[in-house]
Amino acid sequence: MSFMKSAKKPFSFPFSFASMRFTYPLFIALFVLSGFQAHSQIRLIVLDQYNLKKGDTIRANLSSHVHLQSESAPRSTTTLSTDIQLFHKGKNINLNSFISQDHALLKYKPELTGPSFLEISQQTFGEYTKEEYLTNLKEQGLTAIAKQLEPILNDNYKVKDSAVFYTKSLVSPEKSKPFSKEPITKAHEITLKNTPFGASYGDELSALLTLNGKALPNAPVILYVKAKSGNIISELLSSDADGMLSVKLDIEGVYFLQHFSIAEVSTNNEIKSLWTTFSFEFLNTVHRRETFAEFGF
């Protein structure tokens, strides 16, 4: 496969990742996949609390969401802008006035009944060496994408990455209330198709990956699970031919589905990248395992 170098052009990866999905038994996966990104830099915004009840406060640290850094990982990025919306009962509530002056913390006390979605959009800029940028992609399991970029990036320039990080989180789910199954935006988004509320160990949820309003097939999606112990475990998934994903609930904790896409790349290493993340919390309410009630050690 070859790419012609132009001043700037759309960038895509037309190959299939279907064969890359890991299907190890869970006990093995915990050891293998926990090391899968143990030396990489990942970007996750974690809420202080999910499954909010009436009177609870939404809190999120908007700046310290880069975890597991290493010498090979890119340096911290600069946040250029942050926009936060709360979607509740068909209404769009702007929460930008509830962001701290240093743009590092969100604190908002809503009156919620039924499912709501918190949407955080951030524009960032980072400058890295070519090796730093590619190594971090590989350490996150995005080796195929790194290999496609390697011959395109110019060794004589730093990589200047202008990124859009979009995070959507499910808060205050209720089994008796209607669950939103449709994308909020028509841009880059992961949409959960069924609710994790009331689920038990071994249940599976489905999600749809879309880009510009269209399903994105055969695309790599990384699943991160932050267990109650604080450990982060990861698995590389792939969307099917219809852009659908299947997520098995084996561990209690916060689940993050994350997809990375490159919109543009130029011959002087200017990159426009897109990250979309969907997060929710799984709390087993049906039964407990006889042993290993919570994985992640």
C-alpha cells in the first residue's frame, strides 16, 4: 500500500483489524493485556462519580487525565479550549461556566432523574519527535496505524499534533427510564446501544462507532477498564462490518471505549488527529463471584 505525499490530505486506514481482536481467557488477559499499555501514555477523563443520584455532584479533573507515562511517551499536551455539555431529557445544558478558572476542574450539581450524558470536547496541541509519536501509538496497541504513518512522516520535522479529544460519559442510568441509543453528534462518536445498569458478570453490551455520521467498519477500538483497585486493564477490540462493537462485562469498574483517527497529515508533519471516548461504570448488582469478585488486583 502506498501513500502519495501532498501538502495536506485526508488520511485513512482501509485495512481490516478484525483478526487483531484478542480472545484470551480472562485470567490470561489480565496479565497479558495489563502490560499491553503499561509503558504508554493514554488520555482518559475520569469522573469522580458515575451512576449519579439526585443531589449528587458531577466532578471531573480535566487536566490530569494522562496516565502511565514513560520515557518514550510524548510530553503533556497543551489544552487550547474546553467545551462541556450535559444532555438530559432531550435538553442541552452548557456547563462551561462551571469550569474552574484554570480550566482544570468541572464541578456541577445537577438535578438528574433518568439517563444523562456528559460531553467534553477539548482541542489540544503537542509537539513531539517522530520516534516519540510513533512509539506511543505502538505501545497503545495501534501498531498498524504507526506503520502506515512511518513512511509518511518526514524525519527532518517535529510532529505537530493538533488533536480533538471528545469524551462522552453515561451518568445517572436508571433501568426503568428510556435509554438513549442514538449518537449525540454526527461527528466522531461511540454510542452505547444498551444500558449497563442492572447488568451482571458475563453480560455483553453493544456499541456503534461512527465518523461523520456513518458507521466505521473494521476499526481498532481500545477498551480500558479502571478497576476498583485503581489498576487500568486494556484490550484491543475491532468494530465489525457494520461498525458495531461487543463489550463483555467481566470486571467491576469504569469502562472506556476509545478510537483514534487521523483526519489530515502533511509533509512537514502537521497532523490533525481525532480521539473519541465513551465511558460508563459497571457495578454488578446481581451476584458476586465466589472468588475474584473484583479483578485488577
